[in-house]
Amino acid sequence: MKIQLPSPNSGPRTPPRAFTLIEILLVMTIIAILAAIVIPKMVGRSEQARQTAAHADLSSIKTALDAYEVDNGFYPKSLQDLIQQPSNARNWHGPYLDNLPQDPWGNPYIYAYPGRHNPNGFDIYSIGPDSKAGTDDDIGNWTK
């Protein structure tokens, strides 16, 4: 059986099919609707992840502060005392932290002893995404 191929010059040639403007606009509309649904959820997740990371950092700093207090009988004057032995800490068994972390927004954690929110203990907190202390977005050892 012999198959005969059409010659290049035989018959009308159909031009290649392209997308119409309406088809392109329809696809762009569908993509825009999906983006409008997905992007707000993704943005909220990243902020939630930063808040969770700040709580985890605060927990590890709190553990280091408590270990310092158990060893020395008092809380340190600054977070730097967790890394380098101060002259008044006779029973220092540190360093209690490898380094002083920054919060997820790039700011240092703030430590106060005695604390304003915890007068019999200490306050350790992040000033949050707005980088201003004393606002509603602060994350501290007194918040959940």
C-alpha cells in the first residue's frame, strides 16, 4: 500500500489559528479573579508566620532568662548578660543564648526588668510590624 502525500502546492492553505482578543481577555479575567482570591490569603499567612516566629523567639529568650535567674538568683540587667558574663554574676553558666536574635521585622527584642506588664518579673517583647513600642501590634511575654 502506497501513501500519497499532498504536494506543497496542492490545494488552499489555511493560515495558522491565533487567539482572539476576547479569548485573551477572558483568560486574563479568570487569572485576575483567582489572584484576588489567593493573594490576600497568602499575605495573611506570611504575617501570621512572622507572629508565630516572634512568639517562638520570645519563648527561647524567656527560657534563657529563667536559667540565668536559677543560676545567679536574679534576672540580668540586659539581654547581653545572657551572652557575656557580667561582673556581678558569680555563678554564671552561660552563654545562655548563642546570639541575640532580632524579631521577624528586623528590630531587636526589648527587655525590661522589672517589667511594666509583669512587675514581679520581666517584660520581653517585639515592637511588631509598625516598629513602634506601646501599640496594639506589640508581641510580648504578656500576650498570647
